[in-house]
Amino acid sequence: MTTGARLDDALPALLGQIETPAYVYDLGVVGQRYQALSQALPGFGIRYAVKANPHAAVLRCMTALGALFDASSIGEVRRAMAVGAGPGLIGFTGPGKRLAEIVEAVETGIGHMVVESLHQAQQTSAAAVARGVVQPVLARISPATSPKGFGARMTGVATQFGIDEEEAPQVLAQIAALPGLDLQGLHFYAGSNSLDAAAIGANMQNCADLARVLMDGLGRLPRRLIFGSGFGVPYHDGQRELVLDELATTVRAALLPLTAYSGVGIDIELGRWLVAPAGQLLVRVLTRKSGRGATIAICDGGFNAHLAACGMMGSVVRRNWPIRNVSAPNAPQEKVTLAGPLCTSIDLLARDLDIAAPGVGDVLAVGLSGAYGATSSPQGFISQPPVREMVWNGRDLIDQTPVWGVP
């Protein structure tokens, strides 16, 4: 964990060093949130979902903090290992693993494979037997129901994720009988981005109850159970941030009964909550125009740089993210539509946003951008310049723009 000045305080003096559009990640915020969560949930493993932000500096910070990792591709496995995470700390999830990925993960000595179908388990079994090893696996279960209050729910409908609850007893028995596999427990992820502590608690309780029923029916003690948290962050006006103490109380109430299983490890898997508040996307105003009752500021980054902020990652109703004028925070307030530079009408960062009036050359910061940002956006569209990625360590701003695909 780094210490030093907060990025928000230092940023105005750093703007001359930044080529926009650029993400800036404050590693101190990552460390603070991780440690606060660890203290609120003692005895539980904290497993970071690499897909939320796979930047090497973020992964290195997580490794130093003692995190476990949830990787959704062999590329994410490689990235975590490249910054010092041992393979035993990594779980490999995903409904569509390539056979070559499964083989490489087994050869790497991956901590566990999360199998999401009987066929995937059979492929893992064959890879393990061919190499004379026993591969630990968890089976991902898709519950039949989950409570309301999540940004995305993955239950009760046909889905590519996991083994349906209705079929789980039979499929788990088949997986347990496969050679070369050690079925150690279960993995659940039923919903994401919730700001409702009661809904999160109810979801955890539902998954915990299902875990007990399935493992008892299988006649074996679980050694590891993983629960996707679904902890959200308040992207929009009127939303209230989760209160960590309240959240921890609901999680403990739901999951602590599972500690009656001797030797079981219980992990909370999350990504967004840990890293979203640590990142900002900085864009610069290129030009302004007015007409037909609107003022439009056109910026050098749009949905090619930040698909989620432009409302294109599952949002049904597009709403503005928190955006501020870093260059001129005390300018008079103005209602402005913020457009990106792309030659398409859907490239909008914000519509009718109340903000300190952005002049040409001003740098604007899109908050809560540390998760699902650079790598979740179509940077190749219309051949715009690549988005920079920079790291603030409390003292220095360092350009660490990666060459993606290279660990």
C-alpha cells in the first residue's frame, strides 16, 4: 500500500504531465479499501476479480496486500503470475474456456479450476489424467432465484454461467466421480453492482443454504466455497454508497454458519468495489458548440475510452456518471452535453450535465473509473489514439500504459 498525497489533491498540478485521454489509478485508494474490507470480514479470503482492472500495477498492489485472484482467461492467469502471484492463489473461471487454456492451467498448477458444465469438467479431467496430476476443482452453481436489487442478475433464466441448481445434484455426482479431479467445493455468482445491503445479504444467504444442501447431498465436506459479492458503487445521483459495517454484518450472518464445516475456506470474490473509486478517466475539451437549445463540449475521449460511462455496458436507462472540471473547478455552473470525438451520434459521455463550465483545453475527470474502463472499451474503433494508463503512488505520476497481450 502506498502513502502520500491524495490524487484528487495533487491532480490539478499534474495536468501538464498528462496526455489525454488517460486513466489514472490511485494505488493508495486500492490499499485502503482492501484493508478496510479485510478488517470488516476477518477470517474470509478476499479474491480479486482480475477482469475488473487487469493493469499490472493494480495486480501487483493486490499481490502485496495478500489477495487471492479470480481469473477469467489464461491471459489473466499469466498476468497475475507475472506480478508475483503464485498459481495456487489463482482460480480460473469462465463458461467458455478453450481446451488449450484448460491444459495450460493444469500444467501451471492452478489453485483451482471452476468448472461450469459437465463437459468442462470432463475436459479438465482428461487434461489432469494425461499429465498424471490431480486437479482441484470447484463447480459453479447457477441458483434458481436471487433477490431484486442487483444491477445484473444471473439466475432463474437460461444462462451460459454454471450448472443449474435443478440439475446440480446429478451433475455434481458425475463430476465427483471423474478421475484426476478433486471436487473441493462450490462457486456462486448470482448478481452484480448492488447498493442494497439487505439484498446482498439475502443473496448470500440463498447461496449459502444451497451450498449446504448440495454438499451434504454429495456426502462430502467442502474445503472451499466462493461467493461473488455483488458489492456496487454509486455511479449516479441519488445513489447511496454501501456502508461497510452494515454490509459486513449481513455477510457474516449469511456465511458464518458455513464455518461449521471443519477446515472450509470461505472467499468473497469482488472487483468493482475495490478498484472503481481508485480510478479516473481524464479527457480534454477539444471544442464547444451551441445550438437548438443545447451546449455541447466535444472531448478527446468517448465510448472508445470508456464504454461503461457512456451507458453501453448493460444499462437500460442511460444516466450520467460523476464528472468534474479539474482545470476550472470554480467556473460558473453550466448544463452541458459532453460528446466524444467519434464520428457516430452515440458517442456521448454525458447529457445535460451540471458542471463547472468546461472551456476549450480544460481537463475533465470521470470518477469511479477504476473498474471496467480501458480494457472494457473498443479502443480500436475509428483508430483514435490509444488511451493512456497512469499510476499515482502518492508522490509521483507514472505512465504505465501497457502493451496488452504481453504479461
